[in-house]
Amino acid sequence: MPSRVIPLTVPLDLRLTIGLHARGPGDPAMRVGRTSAVRATRTPDGPASVAIEIGGGAVRAEAFGPGAERALDGLPGLLGLDDDPTALVPAHPLVAELARRMPGLRIGRTGAVMEALVPAILEQKVTGREASRAYRGLIRRFGEPAPGPLGLHLPPAAETLAALPYHALHPLGVEQRRADVIRRAARVAAWLEEAVGMEPGAADARLRTVVGVGAWTAAEVRARALGDPDAVSVGDFHLKHLVAWTLAGEPRGTDERMLELLEPYRGQRGRVIRLLEASGLGAPRFGPRLATRSIAGI
């Protein structure tokens, strides 16, 4: 099996950098620890699984499957080793402090649009618990074992998703609306994958040509697949409150207020959001959390 050793010349916190690609506890395609991670992916050369370990001033990785070499070639991008955190110029004491405390949080990219898009669609207008349960079920039912001995499963191939009837996703708790968005995206998957070579604005426009993919979903994909440091998930249920509370001391925010507070960081707004999310801070809670619902009520 092919392997790589990459000397580390910059700070790297593995969990903070690639943890956002794991979709909830028990993600069958990825596991992330403090100094090691394993991930399954589909590459243009075929499926691959990769084991990553950090120690002794280097990243060591080995990969399995037809796409092994391609996955290893993408490792510096995945880990954000070509990212430039100094592009962020803090305009708020908290942002400056978080950037100082977390120098190893880097903005990486997977280069895999559908692997970011499908779970983002599943997360539309439902709780995180519902979405991660649906994603686990989707992989278990329609994916396949990943190459190698890592015990991972591959996300379903686009052609598999495109051929499914919408009701095949009902047992996973996914109603027709989200199922149809996934199926529409899967039918033009190769065209959507080209977005990784585009500027963020053009990529956003292409993603949003799929009916049912809006600003929030496109930003979630840009943050993961493209490593866009300016991606802002407008329309997120919690994010606007987090930004308003941490940057202005306001317990509740709106998308408009969030964008106003983030404006000094234009070009790096996504990086600020990542720092705020990793801080463990949160806006005060009022009232009950969003309730879990059945698909009959969606």
C-alpha cells in the first residue's frame, strides 16, 4: 500500500482542522482523534481509505484502494498545509485571543463536492441528530465497504443515488423534498464536482443551480470541499446567535446582524466562524430546543 511522510513546518491541530468532515458520532466514513484519523472517499481514480497520524514533527499516512495515490496527493490540501491563517487580521479581542490559542486550526479542503453536498442536504431544516442518523443509514444501506483494513464504509456513489426512487430514503427519516434534492444533485454530479476548480463565487452559483440547494447548503459545501475561508452559512439556526453573542454580547441575532459583525473580516469570515465554533462558547439558551420530527410533519 502506498504511504507518505510529510514534514510539518506549521502548527496543525488534526481534530480542529478535519473534524468538521465527520458527520456526527459513528460516521461510517470517518473517525477523528487528537493525533490520528481515518477517512474513506471516492476519487476520480476510484475509492480509497486513508489512515493519518501526526507525531514527531511529521504527518504519516497510508492509503488503500484504487484511489490511494490520489488520496495521498490530496492530503496537504485536506490538512490545510497550504492555508494561510495570517490572512486573518483580528478586529475584536476575542478573535485575536482565539487565533492565538488555536494556531493549529487550518482551513483544509476535500475536493469532493458530493461528499459534502449530500450530508448538507440531509441537514436542511432538521436537528443534527436526525441528520447524522439519516447519513449513517444512507451509507450503511447504499454505500459499500471501503478498501483496506480500517473498517470504514464509502458514501454512496452518485449513480446509485440518482437511480433511487425518492421513497427509498423514507426508512431513513428523509422526506420527499430532501430526497428529491439529493437525486437531482446526483444526476449532475460530475458537473458539480467541477466546482472545486472554480473561484468561490462561481462555485456557489453552480451549486445553487440545483433546485433545493440554497445559500446555506452551498456555503456548507464551499467550506468543506473548496476550503473557502470566507464561507458563511446564512440561514443557520444557531450561527447567527453565536456570532451576535460572542462579538457583540447580544443573546440573539439575525442573519443581517451576523453579516454586519463579520464584515470587518470579509475574505476570512469562515475562519472567524470556525474559531468561534471551536471556542466552546455559546449564546444563552431560551426555550426548548428544536424538536425531532417525523417525516410526516415535514
